[in-house]
Amino acid sequence: MEITRRGFLSLSGVIGSGLVLSPLGIDLKPMMAYAEELNKMNRIKAAKQSTTVCSYCSVGCGLICSVDKLTGKIINMEGDPDHPINEGSLCAKGAGLFDTTEANKHRLKKVLYRAPMSDKWEEKEMDWALKRIARLVKDTRDKGFVTKNAKGELVNRCENIGHLGSSNVDNEECWLMSVKARALGLIYIDHQARV
Amino acid sequence: MKKKSDNISSMQIIMERAIEKNPHNSNVIKAFSPIFIVRNQLMENLRLKKMDSFCFDEVKFRQGVPLIKQGSLFQKDDPWKDIVVELVKSAKGAFPNLRKDWECIESAAVNGNISIDDYLRAVPETEGVVNDWAAKVQASPAAVNIVLRQLARIILEARLKDIAKVIQGIDWQKGYCPICGTHPVIAQIQEKIGHRYLYCPQCSYKWHFSRVICPYCEHHGQQGMDFFFIEDNERESVFACDHCKRYLITLNQATNLNDYNLDVSAISLIHLDFIMQEKGFLPMAVCEWNIFQGNEVERQG
Amino acid sequence: MKKGMIQATDAFERITHWLLAISCLVLCITGLGMMFHSFNFVGTMMGGLKSLKYVHNFTALIFIVALYMAVRMWWKEAGVFVLPEDLDWIKAAGGYLWHVDKVPEVGKYNPGQKAFFLVVALCGSLMVVTGLIMWAPLIFPVWLVRWMYPLHALGFVAIFSFFFVHLYLGTIGSPGSAPAMFSGWVTRAWLLKQHPKWLKEMEEHGTLVVYGEEKESIEHGH
Amino acid sequence: MKKMELVKLIDTTRCTACRGCQVACKQWNELPGLKTKNWGSYQNPPDLQWNTWTLIRFNEVADKDNRVKWLFRKDGCMHCTDAACVKVCPSGALYHTEYGTVGIHHERCIGCKECMAACPFEIPKYDRDTDKVYKCDLCYSRIKDDQQPACVKSCPTGALSIGAKDAMIKKAYDRVKKLGGDANVYGDQFVDGTHVIYVLQEKPEMYDHLPKHPRVPFSVVAWKDFLKPISLLAAGGVLAGSFLHYIIHGPKTPDDIQENKTQGGE
Amino acid sequence: MTNHYIDLKNSDCILIMGSNAAEHHPIAFKWILRAKEQNGATLIHVDPRYTRTSARCDFHVPLRSGTDIAFLGGMINYIIANNKWFKDYVLNYTNASFIVGQDYFFKDGLFSGYDAKTRKYDKATWVLEKEGNGIPKRDMSLQNPRCVFQMLKEHYSRYTLEKVSSITGVSKEDLVKVYAAYSATGVPDKAGTECYALGWTHHTTGSQIIRTMSIIQLLLGNMGIAGGGVNALRGEPNVQGSTDHAILYNILPGYLKMPTGSLDTLEKYLHKCTPESKDPQSANYYQNYPKFFVSFLMSMFHDKATKENEFGYSWLPKMDDGAAYSLMHLFDKMYEGKIKGLFAVGTDPAVSSPNAGKVRKALEKLDWMVGENIFNNETYAFWKGPGVDPQKVKTEVFLLPASASMEKEGSQSNSGRWVQWKYKAAEAPGDAIPVGELTIKIMAEIKALYAKEGGVCPEPILNLKWDYTDYKGRFDSLKVAKQINGYFLEDTVIEDKDKKTKTEFKKGQLVPTFGNLQLDGSTSSGNWVMAGSFTAEGENKMAKRGKEDSTGLGLYPNWSYAWPVNRRIIYNRASCDVNGNPYNPKRKLLAWVGDKWVGDVPDGPWPPQANKEKGKYPFIMKQDGLGALFGPGMVEGPFPEHYEPLEGPLAQNPMSSQRINPAIKIFNSELDKVANADEKFPYVCTTYSCTEHWCSGAYTRWQMWLLEMQPELYVEIGEVLAKERGIKNAEKVKVSSVRGEVECVAMVTKRFRPFTVEGKTVHQVGLPFNYGWLFPEGGSDSTNLLTPTVGDANTFCPEYKAFMVNVSKL
């Protein structure tokens, strides 16, 4: 017979009224004072747990990220003990995955732009960069679009833009890049899977 | 097995270390220490008869029916009488102001008009039985409850080894105890590979459970499974589920470098209970020590 | 200064002696402070054990200079045993330990003092060598550095114990000796008692300098 | 109160030299990674340093029938029971913790470097900038807090484990029995037993920087066990002698000279 | 992988060849060690270099880089000669009994139909004879000299122990030791598996090496069983996912073939790509190809794709027949100045692509480049590189900051085909946003431009369905995942003939399995292989965390979603005999009980093969349903043949007069020089990675603790060679090939030994490829300045693992 979770809950969920601590005559004041003090100095930290998958090799080990709810920063990454592949353990690189988060100061934070002939990066706004890129893509595509090939067959392809996508991004992002490239007519499409 | 005095002295060491670590809870720990000491003593020299045949149905068990619901874990001739006497003796020391209640219970136990069976069969929802007992014996429900809970705990703990054999190696994926159906009072996350073990206050059984699922309402943890910890001491944390508003004290990253006792750890962290109950959460398992304000208690989980 | 006192030591000798003595004393105290945990309080007085180490190391530099000057100066007089006489003196233990009727006459330094000088010179340089190596152990091979510590301790044992002998005999052990090193003038009686032969030599060579009598002072041979 | 003695077991036969422990140790103790250069081996940094408290040592050996073997050994403080470094440390910076391991009070260390010469395994390393000596303290801060050392926690293959002394020694000997061949336990038989023991695949002398018979150097014994007491004895003896001499024999006072310069003095 | 990582624990003999598992897949190696502990598995490591994997294996056998097919060919010869093959399995489950067409032949290194000018085979003669009714002829006694088994035996009889030993440099005893140990798994109750990685794929004959191993696994009956299969330990976290979703020139998402110019209509394309088989027992699952392809087009153009415009078939770009557009072709064209723009997302080709010198020169010819990554690397900063004058480089470079994997929600497929959902832990720093959001925004801008200004062939851009953002305008990966899974676009009724059930689905409901996809455009699916990652009610199976493992083989069917249809081990019907009883009862993967399969998700519901009407052969994706010993699918021959690497130590191939793989493309720009058997470059060289760094190092070189452990480029040289050249350990040396040179530290080691190849001593050296000039400053440059621009004939995967160099003191 299938015990529904709801059913069983009523079995064990009741709270015995007779259990209250106070009648036992234990002096709880020091404990309450300590609890108060913790609250006042807000030393109680709230954190959220979420699971993720390692982004180094393709074994797909599971990790648990603990994130401080106040600052939103990742405070700890450890192996996910329930994950059947790595059962909580991690290799040297996986254990160091924390270093690819915001904690590593080398992480890119702003759009970097290099003007032609310039010898340095400049920081730019994201919107400006996206619009500029769209402009460049359209002009380059229109200029180099091949509707029919040498043999006169309809090919509708853009031969002068290449796309080196990545096997270090999520599936949904891979599909979007693959579909975007096909819609633009690109055929020079490749990435690390072949290298 | 450790020698008798060994066991008691190691319990004392654990208690001392608990007090040393959490001085603000020392009087609660001291209050309950006679109970723990006597429980250990009883565990030493209690030789329970083997359980007679136990009709164990694995299919039902896999679906979540604990052993206590499949048959009685208690024997007719378990020496519950002298357990109660011992318990009351130590309880007098622990909670002097309930002296009157202890005497009533002791006398009731001695002349036998307490029938333990219906209490034991009713575990884990024992509220009804406790109330009408308290009336019959004219003792406060709290006192009756302490004695009966400890009685059931001692019998189950003594018999734990051969009960656990029955469910050896069978996968139990529920948040409540596979033996007595009680929810855990404290969890322990292992140090090296962070497995989480839940600890049942009623029968001291420890079982493995997922880290990201709420043991109480089995809500999938991605959004609801938060945990709280004290700034410079991540070791003592509390897992809380927004879904069912229940919390579970968790000893984070415990190793077996020093031996410890989870009951003592649970008691020595009641400041976390207090904080969480102020935040409007309720403990997953209600024990003698972890409920403070009388009124909110009525609110159903 | 009373008339009739004789000059036993000139300024340079005294400076060297005290330079050497004080630096050696400080080294011993700070050394003890580092060697025995119970003496660590010496460190706390000087503002922590680390500063104790610095004091010890830099005092050692002074000790090295002082030792060098002392050895260069006193080597000829105190460093060489004049065999027949010194041997008798030693056999009679200089009349210190047991009653000796006729204590053999002694020159400027009696064999005891010569022995002490040699101990200080040898053990001193041993302490210097081992100490310097201990100061920068990373440069030297481990097996060598390992033996520096016991040798340093050995040198300490020698110097430290002989130091007490010297202290005793230099002060209360033979009254009248201390001024030799403080003011540099001793009484004729002391000279007669301690270093009769030296008195005679000074008189014969006319190198005797008596307080109060004007005499052109001859440059001391160093 | 005396806690149980802990021993860390390093099973080199399970180690795949992934060096996760080296990174975990630096992460927990916040030790910086410094600029190194490739000196012709996978082993980097080349030796234990003030900022490298544990190090995987690689050495390639060819066994009798000329087959290559690559031996990995996690180097670091052995936490000896009879610790030469604790014996020589003048300031008490190095001390025995209640778990039997050798702890270090960095603030007390005066950088005298005596422990560096005394240690039979040459483990403590000196830092010029802070003028202090550093070594592995078996994560005393973590053990006290009932946590495993950072390296043991990070080891993926189970080569590192920590536990009660006799349990770990038994586990080591069981493993050696199962391995057979030249496998041996290294550590419990020296300096009254170390709190870090190895299960070695080959004989100890095949591993570089691993002394065959490590013991407290005779120089330290000579220094601390003989000369130290002697120095006090000698000084005491001489003082007492002088005092006795003063009382018995009395000082050697010059006779007061009558004008007639008689030959004087007894 | 045909199996997956945990399944390695079920194996009795693990051959690690072409991989260095202990260093690069440590947790996979944990399962390999568990196989050794639990069932006493023998671990064999075959690799030119003694590595940390070899240290933990039972024995290590060094072989010369580029001779894997010779080594494995010798094993096939050994298996057949010593009768180690699994008779029942080979007879029933492989095309051993098929009869090869009369005019197929193999002579002196060449198969029939070779055209030297175009360096291509005309495969017309590589056919298997068919009966009148189209069912293949079979000689179950395997005696017919033209049957596949006899042709295989005759082909590999040339791989004698002496010949193989002289080619590979492996001693005969070691050869026999490996062959004996591995072929012992050719019995029902033993399982043998092979773990390979880039060590095999980085050769001009890479695909054929893997095919040789699959032939061995078929002969030993190791394919489709627990603890068996051929397992690729791939290097990137989502390389399996990026291959499934086909960011590759030659396929569309779901391994659908890219249309070529000659197939100008949908009907012609579908006819060419849909195999059909007359044999009723061959499931030939690809007969459903049209359903998958049409559903893909519907997922791209949604309601704009109708029957009339052939569901937008003409909008797809078409390749020229026989042309290829791989990474090497791209940089070849870029070097000629024909490529104006480049998207370089999360990649560092300036370090990781072959002949990096040519690549960096090519980059200078770009008009613009868009980079999206979490760290800067050598590709984006090529204009600051060594020997580059920024004033002369006109390229406009955008480097957009991207979120790291734990800062975005989405799914990632490990190479065991487990698609695992991961959650967003924290916000990305600064302006960084996920690559998906960058792609959406850039394409949205382009669509806006085309809508406003029109332009050349705007239809595909304008008709593309592109509403994948949430109400806040941010990238919604769940919406995209559902689009990939696929929807019913109209109310459809699916009836199942044998089960006589009728289920209807509402418009807009998710497709529960690719079995329900239709070819009339009533369903859409971004990638048919992933259809079924959601249930019809919308539950995301990728996020499941069920720990049940009833079979005990570590399948974990309720943990995440394994494509296809959550099948954990591919071709698992082959683990049972023809009547459906498992060969190895101890490791029961699948069993036919009553009227259905029990255990792992079977390869199709059909009864076992013995049931003549409804039963099917196990290899359901193959046209004739059986394992291909004779494999005409490959471009360079149905049987793998040993050819020397493009740049090798030998003047000619000891096996035949064809020195190199006849079907590979030869690039001939002036920077693509080749120096074969040239005394100026006498040493064989191979490249690899190291534990502390990952791929191009663009991730790990920025982390101080990892860089401290492996600070700079080194070349590992054997002691014998070092003594010969007077090179001392840790000395700075120059490693040069005909294409370029690089300075590094010499690491003199016992782990490289000279080989005796064809009677003469050949030395081998090796370098890691994880370094680049950008960081650490003044550090070493990239190894790939040395590697040749040549790749595998089928996949154009570059040959990093075997070329010739010289090592000289600085």
C-alpha cells in the first residue's frame, strides 16, 4: 500500500504539548542572553546551497556551492557527496574551482575593446559593443555572401565569417550558437571538440 | 565493549568538553547529565531477549513504512519496571522541582497500574497516551513524557543491533527514522566526503540522507534549502527549509578524531534552537530540551 | 690615590680587559637566557627573546674585537709558560689550595692566570667560530652546523666556570688585586706578595712607575 | 585533559601525485604561491619552503630488471615523539600538542634556526622576511576543532588518512601484508615513533631525502643532555669551590709592609 | 563513451591506451582503481611515456607515437590466430558472416577505387553482396574466403609479431603479454574495456585507431556489456554537449548531416540521408531521419517553416560537395585573407591549434574578432604577441566578459552522455553575462538591423525563432532547453500498433520521446537526441537526483538524463544471447523476461533476435543492425591499415608502399612545410597536457598555486638521448621543427626510452602544450608552434601526437 507522504506526516507531525522545557525548572537565561548577543552582533550568517557540475574535464563531478545570502558571494565549494560519480571527492583542479569564481582578480569584468592599430585595451559599455558587433557582422555578411557556388547550385552561405564556439559552455548556449551560426549562413563553424 | 566505568567516564569527558565549548548552555547540560549517565549504565547491564520473529516486508519498507509500523519492537517481558525505577531515581537528581511527579510515577510503576504497551505501540505519536497517563498518575505531562521517552529509548537502543540487522543494506531514502519513524533532531555532515547522517532521538539510529533535500517535507533543495551558521564557527549550523518551515541542527564536518555523543551535541546547541524558533521555524523532532515558548508549539508543522 | 702606589696596568690594557670582560659577561647571560627555558626571563627583560638574540649577536662582534686586542697584547707575557718556574708553581698550586711554605716567585702573570688567558683565548675563538657559523647556518652543510652547537656549549662550560675562578681570585680571593684593573695602581705589598719577580724586574729595568714621584715614563713595549 | 594520540598515515601505493594536498595545504594556511622555475622535474617547488609545508617528491628509479618505477612521497614534518627540534628550541616556540604532534607558536620563534640543524628529516624552513621558521603543524587549528587536516580532507584516492595511533599503525601493517614485496611501514620504529607514518612500496633508501635510520643527532644529544647540565654543574662547582676556598683557605692578602721590606707572606 | 565512468568498475581488464587517466581524469581513474580492488582487474597502460597512470597500472608498455594501428592490428591477428574470439557473439551480432563484393580488393596499402589526384576513394566497390530480396548474403560457417571474417583474418595476418614489434618498437614479450591479458576477456563472464583520449584522436589515422579497437571489442564480445565498450575520456566539461549540438561545420544538432550544394531540394536531401534496409530484423533506426530533420527545421523557423517552403530547407547554408570547413581550413583561408570576421567564444586557438605560428599570422588579416571568455588569453591579445607590430594590425577586437559555469543555470553533458542540470550559485562579477545571453543579444541586434535595412538573403535571419529571454530580458536557459527537447505544434494522436494504445497530446505540450516526432511539421525538436529530457508534463529529467541503482552496476537510471532515452549503455541488447538471456548472469545489464526487457533502457522495445518476426539485431543505429567488422563508412578503407604519421622517422611504411594515410588533406601554404625522415629533425615528438594545467592553460595559468607547481614549458628527454646530445637536466634548450621553434627547460628522465624501429634506434621526446606568451610574462611560448597542419582523414582532428623535431642546446 503506498504510504502517501501527506498521510504519514499526520502520524509523526504532532507536537506533544507536555514537552515544554520551562516547567523542568532549568535556568535558561544565560543561553537566551548568548542567543540575543549573537543576534545583536548579527553574527548569524545565512547561506544558500546549490549544486553545480565541475567545469574542467568531462567526468562531470558534482559540487555543492555555499553562497552567503547577504553578499551573494560564493563562500565555499566542496564535492557533492550524493553525486554517484565523484561521491564527494574532487581532484586537485576541481578542488581549486573556487579560484575561477569572482575570487580570482584576473576575471574579466568589463568589455575590453582594441581599436585598429592601437596597442592597448580600452574599457567600453556592453550596449555599444553589441551594436557595433551587429553592424560589423551585417556589413561583412552582406559583402561576402555567396548565393550560388561555382557550379551554380543555391548555397546561401557566408564564407567570410568564422565561428569558433566552445565546449566549455552549457548545452543551451551551444544550441543557440549553432542555430545562430546556421541562420547567418556561416559554414566555418568549429570548436575544441575537433582539436 | 568498554568496561563499565570506561563508558561512564568517557560520557563525562564528552559532557565536560561540551560545557567547555558552550558555557552558556552548561546548566541545561548539567540538568540532563544524570539522565544520560543512568541511560549509559542501564545500557551496560541490560540484556534484552532477542526479538522473536519479525514479519518484515521489504517492499513496504522501500516505500517508506518504518519497522515500528510493521511489528512491535518491544517484548512483553522487557524489564521496563526497573528501568522506570532507575530513571525516576536519576530524574529526582536532574529535575528536583518535579519531585512530587517523580514519586507518583515511581509508585505507579511499582504497583503496576501503568501499562507501557499502548505507549510503546503508539510511538512516535505519543501525545494522546502521555496526556491520559498524566491524568491517571497525577503527574505533569512533561515528567511522564520524559520517563516514557527515555524508557522507549533505552529499550530500542539496547535492541538496536539486531533490529538494524533486519534492514541491513536496504536503501532508505526517507527523512524519518527507518526504525521508529521519528524525525531527526540533529544531523552530522562528515568531514572528508560530506555525507549527511541524520540522528534519531528516539532510538539513536543514524542513517544516510541526501544533502540537498529537506528531510521533513522532501522538498527538492535548490531554492528552499538554506542554512544558517555563526560567523566564526561554521562547524555548528542549522539547515532550514522554507517550504515546511522546519529546521535541523547540523554538526558540520565532524570527524571521528575525538569521540562524541550526538545527544550531548544536540543539547549543547540549544541556543541555535532558540534563535531558529524566534525566526519562526520549528524543529523537525520535538524533544524535552528543544522547545521554549509554550504557545507557538500548538501550531501544526 | 695614595703615594707610593705602583702602576700595574696602563689605560689600554684596562680598556681591553673590561671590553672583553663585559662583552663576555653579557654573552654568557644572554646565552644562558637562550639555552635554558627557565632563564628566558632574561629575554623578557630585554624586550623579548628576539632582541635577546640580537643583543647576543652584536655583543659577540665587540667580543671578537676585544678578544683580538687582548690576545695580541697579552700573548707574549701571558701566553707562554716559562717551564721550570711555572711548573713548580703549578705543583704548589700557587699556595692557594694547601699551605705552601715558599710559593715560587712569579713574574707578571702566574701560571693560573696564564692558564686562564689561554682558556679565554682558545675557547673564546672557538666560541667566535662556532657562533658565526650558528649565526648563518644556511650557508654551511648541515653535518657541520650540527656540531657547532655542542662545541659552543663546551666552550661556554670552559669559559663560564673559569670566569668564576678569575672573578673570585680577582676580587675577594686576593684583596688588592681589583684596583689593578680599576685604577691600574697597586700597593707595593700586593706586588711583593703576588708578583715579586715582576717587581724585581721592573726595578732592574727601571720601568717601575710609582705614583707621586716624577719620572719620565718609558713607553711600554707592547 | 589528554586527548588520544593521532597519527597520519600516508599510503604512497595509492598516491597518484595529483598534488591536491599541496594546494589544499596552501589554501587552508593561506600560503602564497611564489614564482618558481622548472628545474627538470615535476616536483615543484623544488624543496620544502617557508611557504610550502608539504611537498610531493617525485623520483624515478630503475629496479633490478631495469624497469622504470616512479615513486611519489608526500614530504613534510614527521611529528616525532622524541622531537629533536622541540629539544633544541630555545624559546619554546616548538612544543608537543596534546595529540602528540609538534605544534609551533610562530610569535615565539626568534629565527635562531637551531631546529633546522637538529631535525633528522631537515624539515623546518626559514623565512628571511619574517625571520621565523615554518613547518607543517598537522593542522593543529583544524584538529582541535575536530576537523581532519586539510591535506587528508582533499585526498581523492584515500592515500591519506588520520586516526588513533594504534589503529593507523595496524592499518599500515595490514596494507603492507596485502602488498607484499618490498613494501614496508616507515616511521613507527624511529624516534620513539613518529605521528606521520608511511606505507612505502620500495625500501626507504630508494626514496630521496628519506633518511634510512633517522634519529636525534648525536650532536643534539651531546649538547642538550650532557653539556647543558654540565655547564651548570661546572659553574656551580667553581662557585662553591671559590666560596669554600674563601672560608677555609682565606684570601691571599698581601702582608702590610713595614718600611723594612721584609720578605713576607705565608 | 558507449558506457560511462562508473561502469569502469565492472570491468575485468582495462586497457588504457591513448590516455593518461590518472593525471587528466583522476576521478575516472578512481573507478578504474576500484575495478582493480573489487574484481582484481588487470590495468594495462600503453603509452610512449611512463606517466603517473603507468605508476599505478599493473604494467606499462612504451610504444612509438603514431603506431597504434600496428599495435592493435597485431592484437586482432593474435585474437584470431589463438581462437580467443567470442564465437556466438561474432556470429550473431557482427557482419562477420557477410560476403564482400567481388571487385573489392586491398593491395599494397591501397583499397579498391583510389584516385591519387583527388586523394579520395570511390567507395562503389566496398559493398556487401545482397540476396535477390535485398537481404545481405551470409555464410554462417565463416568458411567462404570472401566472407568478412576471412577477409579480416587475411588482412591482419600481415601484422605478425616481428613486423609489429619492429614498427612500434615494443618488444615481442610485451606485445604477447598485453595481447594475452586483454584477449582473456573474450569469454561471456569477463568484460574488457578501453579508455582512450586525445592520445588516439590526435593522429592522421585517429578515427581508424578507434575503429580498430571497436573491431577488437566486437571480436571479444565486449561491446554493449557492462564493463565493456570503447570509452572516450574527453577533455572539456561539455565537449559531449557541444558535439551533440553540433557547433561543427559537418553536422547539424543531433548528428544530422549538413546539406550540400547538389541536394537542392529537401526530398533529394532526405533520400540521400535516410538509409533503408530490406532485412526485417534490422531496426535501422535512422529510417526515422526525416522526422528528426523536419522537427529540427521547425525548431529553428517555427511557424515560418511550412510544407510549401520545404520547412525553410533552402534557407540553410549548403556546403560544396566533398569540401570541408574545419578549424584548419578556416585558418588556411584566413591566412589567404578571405576571412574577415571571427567569433572566438571560450577558446584559445592561438595556443591550442596546430601550427600556431600560421594561426597568429592569419589572425592579423582579420577585420574584426569577437571574443567571449572569463579570462583573457593569447588569441584575444594576439596583436600584442611576440614579433607582432600593433601598428600594422588592423583587426578590431572585442573581448566580452562571460559568466563562469557556476554563475549560470543550464545543463552540461559529461562524456558518459549524462546531461546534468546545474544551478546558478552567484552573480557574475562586473558586466559579465552568460555566453547564451551575449549570443541572444548580438543576434537580436542583427535581426533588428536586417529588419530595418534589409540586406542579402535576410529570410533565415528574420524567420529565426529567437524569443528565449525571460520577462526581465535575461537569457532563460530553461526555455531553450525545452525548445531543444521539442514541442507538439498541433494536437496529435500517437497510437502504438503492438500495444494498441492511443495517447493524444495537446498543442504546446513537450515531446516525451523522439519516437513521437513527426515528419509533417506537427512537432519541433531542436535536437532529436535530446527529445525526452523533459516529460510531457514539463518535469526536467536532467535535474533528477535519484540514487536508486537496482542493477548494482552503477547505472543510476534516475540520476540526470542520459541521451538517448536515458539509455546508460549503448547497444546493450548485445549483452544477451539471441534468446535474451544475459551472457554474464553476474553482471545482468538486460534480460528478456516474459514479454519485455528488464534492466537498463533497452535499445528499442523489440523482442530478442531469435524471435524471427518481431526480433531485431542489437546494433539498431546501423543500417543492417550488426556490428561492423567490415566498415565502409570510413573514408580511408573498410579495414584500418597502419600508415606512418605525416612527419615520421621512416622514409617508407614497413607495411606497404603507401607511406601516409592516402585520404588525408595536405595543406600547402608556404607555412605548411613538412620534413619527413629528415636528419635535421631526427626525433619523434609528441604533445600532451599536465595535471596542474587544463588544455591551453588559459584557465589555470592565472592561478598562482597551479602555476607554482608547473611554472614553464619543459621537454621530457630520455637519459640516453640527453647523454648523446650532452644536455644536462634543467638546462635551457631549443626544440625546433621545420615549422617553428620554442625554448624550454630540458627534463632528463628515465621515463622515455629509445625505440628500435626497423632496426635503427629512434628517440622520442615530449612537451606539454599548456603555455602561452601572455601569462606568466616572460614565460615560454606555445608548443603548437611546432605541430604540422594536418588532420585525420574523416574528422580533420589535427596530428599533435607524432611529428619530428630536433633538440639543441641554446
